[in-house]
Amino acid sequence: MKTGFAILPAWFFVLVSLQAFQEDINYVHAYTIRVLRAGHDHTDTTIQPKDTMNIIAPGATLQLVSSQFGFTEGPAANKKGDVYFTDQPNDRIWKYSTKGKLSVFLDKAGRSNGLYFDKKGNLISCADEKNQLWSINTKGKITVLLTGFGGQIFNGPNDLWVHPKGQIYFTDPYYQRDYWERKSPDIKGEKLFYLPAGKNEAVVADENLLKPNGIIGTSDGGYLYVADIKDSKTYRYNISANGSLTGRQLFVEQGSDGMAIDKQGNIYLTGKGVTVYNAIGKKIAQIDVPAKWTANVCFGGAQKNILFITASESLYTLQMQVQGAE
């Protein structure tokens, strides 16, 4: 299998999609990095994509860590840069250390989905088996934070983000699971919630979403991004001092299963590979992943400059020039 930069054949531009003719878009394929530029004469030379190189390390290609899993989700990095992720069908949380060691962190992990570390180093988990929100310490001890809302069980906490001040924002879509006894939701609608720091009751942050899923916030705690995967939209909110959300704005017309943000403010959405938008919502890169579905993404590694991608039964990495936001 070839690696490195692709040499583009003369007929290449005939096959480029209409979108590529409308604007300059950077494409990062599984084993190549290419730039598509409309209106330029083509020559058979190696392409050095300037814009893509702003976020992706020169010569970087996707690296397969392992394909031994049932379905990977929820990557999250601790302060050291170790990355934890879930294998939901096999009910495990795995750890990939900065030294490249892959190991099981937690067995019988509550069918965990989304993960995120809080400032104390606890791993916060969307435990889908019983529709709960968990806190897991470094030794694997589980504390149940939430079991439901208003006397009803959650639809199924899916993905989350922890604010610098400690409140936890999480999405609660309904996806019927074969390990549930129930066949319909208890809670009406599919909502975005947050759990205020030190409290034990969730608060509705937004109930006007069809199926909220991927979520991430800015490191200064000022903004929250939430994807409505059913409506193919991602929104940006202002985060108020009391934790409530205001000023919902459409960020891009694309939904997402997972989400990440880098220090430049670029937002990484997942589904068909990884799509990257800058802070004003312009598409700047597309990372193709050789998998049926790309579920989630995060930055990890000792320098937080490695993009970790959970995709179907696999875990991939991609060396970056940008660092993930804390």
C-alpha cells in the first residue's frame, strides 16, 4: 500500500466534486494528503498543501493502532496525554498510553459511550447500559452521578464535555439498544442537559433539538458546540456565568457523532471521516478514514498534538501541527 503524497493524474480534476470547484478545500486521505484547487493548471508534481499543513504535520498519514474492537467511541485524553476510549459492544474502556501501550482500563464499563476527564483526573462517562452518568477515578472506582431527570430515566447519555468550572454538559438522544428491556423513551424529547458543579440534579440546557449528539466547549469556558445529528446542524452557544446557555447560533449545516477543538479554534466533526471547520465555520480540511463510520475524535499524546480517531472497529492516529485545546 502506497504512503506519502499523491501524484495527481491529469484526469483528476474531471472527477472532483462540485463543492471542490466552489472553494479551495484540503483533503487528507487515509494514506495521502492532497489539495484540490479549482481553476489551476494541472501538472504531475508532488503537492505540498499549504493550508492543510497549518493543522496536519508535513508528510503525516493515518496510522492504524488496532482493529480488534467491536465499535470504538468516546476518546478522551488525561493530563499526561494518555487516551481512553470505549469498545461499547464488548463493554470495555481501553487506555492507549503516551508510550504506545494498549491496555484494558475497565471491564464491565456500563456500555460507556462518550468520555471526558474533569480537572481532578476523574473520567466522566456516559454509561449507556442503565442510562447513567458516571465518574470513574484512576483506580477504576465508579461513582454514579446521575440516573435520570424528573423521576424518569434518561434516554441514553451519549456524549459530554466538562466545563473548566466543573459543570458537565451532555447530550441525551434516544438510540434503542438491544441490551435494554424498554422499547420507548421515558423522557419526552431528546435534550441537551448540564449538571452544575457539586449538584445532583440535571438542568435542561436546550430542548429544541431533534437528536443532539457530539459536543465540545472552548477552553476558556465561553462557548459550547453541540451537533444535532438528525437535523444535520451544529450550533454554538454562549455559556453564562450560571451555566445556562444563551445566543444559540447555527455554526455549520453538518451534524456530527463526536467533536474536538484545537488551540486555533478549529472544530473537528465526525461521521464520514473527520471534517474540520475554522472558528468562523469555513471548511478547511477533510480527513478520509477507511471505515464505515467515524464515531469520535480527540487530541492526545504528551504534546497533545496527535489526533486520535475512533472509527468502527478501529483506532487511528494522525500527527498534527496544532495542539488540542485543554
